[in-house]
Amino acid sequence: MRAVFTANKGRLAWIGLLGWLWFGLALAATPTRTVLVMGDSLSAAYGLPVEQGWVALLGERLAQQSPPWRVINASVSGETTGGGAARFAAALDEHKPAVVVLELGANDALRGLPLEQAQTHLQTMIDQARAGGAKVLLVGIEIPPNYGPDYTAALQAMYRNLAADKALAFLPFLLEPIAADLANFQPDGLHPIAAAQPAVRDHVWTALAPLLD
């Protein structure tokens, strides 16, 4: 009787081991899919260790919940839509993303650059991403009210109209969950502190998750 029990126990152990081996092989055979984040300082973790930024936190969530997916952060502090457009094709060619998160335009607005120009740059990047087979999440931003209500409204309309015209996944305001409380920001009043980054990550996740099919 003991011999039969021991044999069955050994057989179950082998079945379990084979199951884990099969799972490991299946996981290894699953191609890695990339989310490319093309943004400015808000996505580049300005003033913080990069691992504390919302993009790095997003990468951690993907590793836990969606292992085939990874994040490449191509964000650069101070980037404008023109700067992003100039290096976007090379980033697409290098990383071949399945999803692109576009978070650009704040620096155009802060410098008072023509929004028509910013819109053209964003349109170009959207078209390039789609031509490469990527889905696009457009992320908007708002600027301080001292730039005037007309310019602020025009910036919001630019993002909204682009999203509608291109039928894009759209997050109107990256910092919406934290914007009302200045305690969430570094001394410059523009860039979130480390403690606020998870809320930004969670906000982006609501729009990004449906694209990860």
C-alpha cells in the first residue's frame, strides 16, 4: 500500500513539474509587446529618480499583470511636439511598439508656440504610429490659468479635436487626479512629487488597459 502511495505521489510530482515546464515554455514563446511613451518632463520623472515616475510604475504593473507587455520610456524633459516628431520615426523603428502613448504639447503651450504647429506635429506622429500598426493613446495636459482663458481653451480643444478626428483613445488631462492639491507638486508647482505618481499611473491605466488586447 505504501509503495502504491509513493508511486502516485511521484507521478503527481512529475505531472506538476511538466505543467510548470509547459507554462514556462508557453510564456517564453509569447512575443514581447511594447508600449512606447513619448512625452516630456511629466513622463520623464523630472526631479525624481526615474524609477519613481508614473511610467516606471506602469512598467511594474505590466510586469505583474500582463507579462508579455513592457514599457519603453522615450520621454525627454523640455520636449516639444516638434522635438518629439523629429525623433519619433527612429523610436518606432527601434522599438516597434504595439501601443504608443503621446504626452506632448505642454512645452509648446508654455513657450507660446503656435498650437496649429503643435497639432500638425501630433498628427504626423499619430499617422506614423498607425502606419506601423500601433494603437495610440493621446494624453492631454492643461497649463496654468495665467496664460489666459482663450489660449487654455484652445489647447484643450486641440487635444479634443485630434482625438475625435483620429478616433483615438484619449485621456484629456494627465494630472487630473492630483491637480487640485498643490501638495502633490514639487516647488515649481508643475511637476508631481513621488507620492503623487501612483495616482497618475492609475489614471493613465484607465485609458491604456483597453488597448492591451
